Amino acid sequence: MTGRFSWFNITALTLGFAFLYLPMLILIVYSFNESRLVTVWAGFSTKWYVSLMGNDAFLDAAWVTLKVAVMSSTLATVLGTMAAYVMVRSGRFLGRTLFSGMIYAPLVMPEVITGLSLLLFFIAIGLDRGVVTIVLAHTTFAMCYVSVVVSARLVSFDRQLEEAALDLGCTPFDAFKSVTLPIIAPAVIAGWLLAFTLSLDDLVIASFTSGPSSTTLPIKIFSAVRLGVSPEINALSTIMIAIVTLGVIVASLISKRAIVRQQEDEQKALQK
């Protein structure tokens, strides 16, 4: 075999996928293990999934995590989109370098430093740690990712479309709402999904800003693993993998359908 289908490429691809997904496959298999010992196979069973559904600690942590992720990603998307619009459309202004540096700083800032600084800030203003502090912390580091994604789309945006809307009598806000926002909507949605994923996955910053009644799922899993990996954790991880896989498949189908629809519209336009 030659070219892109050479044995070297196939071997490298196989080893790469095995390195990435073989540990997940092992985790999924042992989530159906009858034995409590995660390294000893004792037969097929789904009892750990049933046990997980009755574990209030994990369920409460999952609810807190989901609630924080939705609120923080939504707030980060709004603020990140506004920041991106200012950075791209405002041109040169006094303090632009400082403003952009403050937006992009969380991208390179160690999470330990971010978490500790936020903890000290919340203590200084007298804000008790809980869901609110986690939401604010996740918004702080997630909005920069949203800003990067939306900025990349705004840079390539054709401003003549906005100018045409303004010439037709739209106010700047109406032009943004009716023209700009629908066109950059895929980037905004991608930014929201990225912020949502980062919030779900965060452990370090949440460990600094969470309180006794606001334990997130990553913190709960980390605390449980320190005492030993239980089959319930395997079951929980398998459910999370299934949800992510389903989301990726649905997003791929929607994207493929949008591409097909766009091609059909272009063909109709050419026929006219």
C-alpha cells in the first residue's frame, strides 16, 4: 500500500486511537463488572448503575455541576461576545493593549493561581463560597475562550452587510441583532459549548471557590478516587462518556444536514 493508505500511516493511526480510547474502553467494560474489585472480572452485571442512581451524594454533585455549567457558560458567552465585538470593531483606543491582555490572561494563567486569587477576592469582599462563587469563577476563565472563538469569526465577517442594514434605516443595535448575530451564531454557539465543557471538567478552580454545600462532580469523583476506585465511579464515567458521544453524534448530524441544505440552496440559486 502506498500514499496515505500506507502501513505506516495505518499503524500510527491505530496506535494513536488505542492510546486515546483503550483506557475508556476498559473503564466501560469494568463498569459492568459484578465484583467490587475493579481489576477482577467476576461476570456481567448492571447493579452498579442501579446503585449509582440511589447515591444521593453523586446525584447532588451532578445537579450542582450542571447548574453551574449552564449559568457560567451563558454568562461567559454574553460577556465574551461583547468583549470580542469591542476588540474587533472598536479599532485603536486608549488602553486596548491592557484590555486585550486582561481578556486573554486566563488562557495562560495557571489554574492554581486563578483559583487562589479568586478565593482571596471572595474572602476580601465577604462573599460566602457556594454556587454563586463557582459560577463567577468559571465565567472568569471561560469568557476568554468564548472571546477568542467569536473574534475569529468577526474578523472574517463582511462589514458591508451591516453597512447595508444601516443604510436601510436600521439602528446599530438592530443591525447587530438582525444581521451580525445570526451570521456569527455558529461561533457564539461553539463558544457556549466550549465554556460549558470547560465548566463541567474543571476541578482546580472549583476546589478553591466551592463551599460545603456546593460540591461539583469532578471534586466528588476526585475525593472518592483518593479512597479507591469503586465500580460506581466507573458507571458514572461511562454515563458521562455516553452523553458526550451522543452530543458529538448529534452535532455532527446537524452540521452535515446544514452543509447539505446550504449546497441545495446554492444549486437552486444557480438554477434561477
